[in-house]
Amino acid sequence: MKIKEGTGWKAGYNEEKNVYGAETVFRGSWDLYEISAEVFSQLYDNMDGGAAEELIRTGRRVYAHCNDEFNPPYNIVLDDDYEIYCPWTAKNPVGKTWSAELTDAAVEVFASEEKNREKRRKKREQRNKKN
């Protein structure tokens, strides 16, 4: 695994799975992303956190954790395969995890989650077939 990191972010290339992932951490939020090889190539160790986050956020968010002073902590699993993109991540962060149904609804409503729609729709279709 190739890793690059700086204050508030970390990115890696999972050679075994041939995928790129990244995480950003800022004031109670922790987000994981699938990123492209192009984005990974532009990141460098100790890069300014703001500049790195701007690049990383062009990717597809696969996991979100919020633990700020306004709400109880919660997690949103946008892609069940988030550990493939970011295998270094902590397992079992604090707080409740949104249900698949709530996550599906959020992905459909929020423009920021447009990159997750196709995959979430396929997963929802698979869940509905089982029921």
C-alpha cells in the first residue's frame, strides 16, 4: 500500500485491489473517499490540508462520520466497500449508523452525493429482491 499524508488528510493506493482512497478529518467530521489515480498523483506528503481536501473532495464519498458539538455522533455508510478504498481506517467509530433506507434517501436528495446514486440504486434493488 502506498500512503501519502498531511495534517487533516491521508490517501492511499491499495495495490492489491487497484483502487485509491483518501480520508479527511476536520473538527468532528471524518470522511472517506474513493479518489482517482490522477488525484492521488497530485497529492504529496505534508501538502496543505485545505488544498489536499479540495482535491480529495472531487472523489466519491464512501463514508461519513460526524461528531460535532451540535448533534450526537452518527455515521453514514455510503458504500459498504469503504474499507477496500481506505483499509487503514478505524473500525466501529462511535455513534449510530444511518439505516440503508435513510442513506438511500439522502443520496437521492443531496446533489453532493450524486456520485453514489448508481451504486446505491443497484444495492437497493438487490435488497428489495431479497425481501
